[in-house]
Amino acid sequence: MTTSVPVPVVLIHGLWLHASSWDNWVTLLQERGYQPVAPGWPGDSATPEQMRENPEPAANHGIAEITDHYAAIIAALPAAPVIIGHSFGGLITERLLGLGVGRAGVAIAPAQFHGVHRLPLVQLESAWPVLGHPSNRTRAVPLTRDQFAGNFANAVPRAEADALYDRYAIPSPALPLFEGAASAYSAKSDASVDTAHERGPLLMIAGGDDRTVPASVVHSAYKIQQKNPAVTEYQLFPGRGHSQAIDHGWREVADCALDFLARAGVPGAPKAEASPGA
């Protein structure tokens, strides 16, 4: 009988997705012997439906506050966790690792941090429906069904994009997007990541057809993170969009993350064996 303690895993969603978008990952991680949790952002409701009915509690939360929110959750865990984040959740993952929090990280299509200057036109086009209206800065803003299908889930059939929208899409605070956009023109930014701080292994995953955080942006961030003495890996999935962590191909992404954690020396705990005669 084993007494191994399961490794905690904190899953951090990004803009416009509810924490329930991690449900498949939670089940898989539990099966692999981890102890996953998928907390929402500050102000998030328990379900996507509740978020759509009353989005205002989610409004006006910025990158620093969201980082502090997850740091407090991590501080209450029994052991240092693996941190897995998607989109702006990937940026939060990198910030937490840069603060010395967490034993390893996986950043899936992470929003760029301060110092990553690449901004492809397709990314600006994707963000413009929100950034083009300065009054959105302090609001919780939804994507329309067409915006979600065209920029977020653009690499899957429209029927699947609509199903993902109905199941997981929520209004999200626009403030992190404005903060990230402003970071290119500021000497200091809440979108900063301490890439020199001692940290655990980090895997950065990009999608070849991602319009929201293009692969070139992720790779530019990877080249900066690669200067850290810790293990840093980059994985490109050709033909995948920003929805790759939740769409029909999510398992390929999750298996890539699990393989990385095993190589990095952070495997799940083996399942307990029944005692003889039990």
C-alpha cells in the first residue's frame, strides 16, 4: 500500500471561459494521481449561466489582483502545486512561477508579458472589438458568438465552436486586456513576469492557427523564458486555435502536459493498492 501524497494542480482559466472549461482536465488529472483544483477568477459565479445573468461582480479585476487571488489559493494548499494556465491564465501561471510559487508550470497560449514586443496584426484584430471601446476597461465584456467562432475557436467547425460557446463562454473583465496592451508602451506593467527568478520547469504550448495569442507571440516569450536556468520547453500544435485546451483535441494537449510533468520529475502519485486480504 502506497502513502504517496498526490501533487496539487491549480488550473487557471483565461478571459471568456468559465472555470468549468477545465472539467475534462480535472477528471484526467485525478485519474493520473494528481489533486487538481480549478478555481475561478475574483467575482466569478459558480456556473456560466450565472455569470451571463450577472457579470458585474467580475468587472474591473486586473492582472495583479488576479495573481494575488491565485497566490492566496496556492498558499492554502498542503504542498507546492503544478500550475496550468490558458491564455491570460497562462500569463498568471508565468507570474506565479516568477514569484517562486509552484513546483512546475504549463502555459497554454499564454498572453504576452511585458517585454514581449511581438504583436501580429491578426492578434490586434482579435482584440479590437474589446480594446476599440475605452469604456470597456472597467466592464465585464462578453464575446459575441461570431467573435468567439472567428477568433477563439476558429480552428474547429462552426457547430463545435457554437457548442463550446454555449457551454463555457462568459463575460470577463476587460481590464487585463487593456493592461496587457498598454504594457508595450510602459516602463512598468502589471503584465510583467520575473523571468530570472529561480523557478520550476515550464512548458509553453502554442497553436499554429491561434488568432488570439499567435504562435509567434508564444515563441517570443519562450525565447525569453529559455534564458532561465530551469527547464523550459516549447510545443507547437499545427492547425490548432485558441480553443485547443477545451475543444475536441484537448486530450492531445493534456497528454503533452502530462508527459512534460513526468519528464520534469513531477508525476502523479501511483494509485494505492489494496492491502492483502482486503
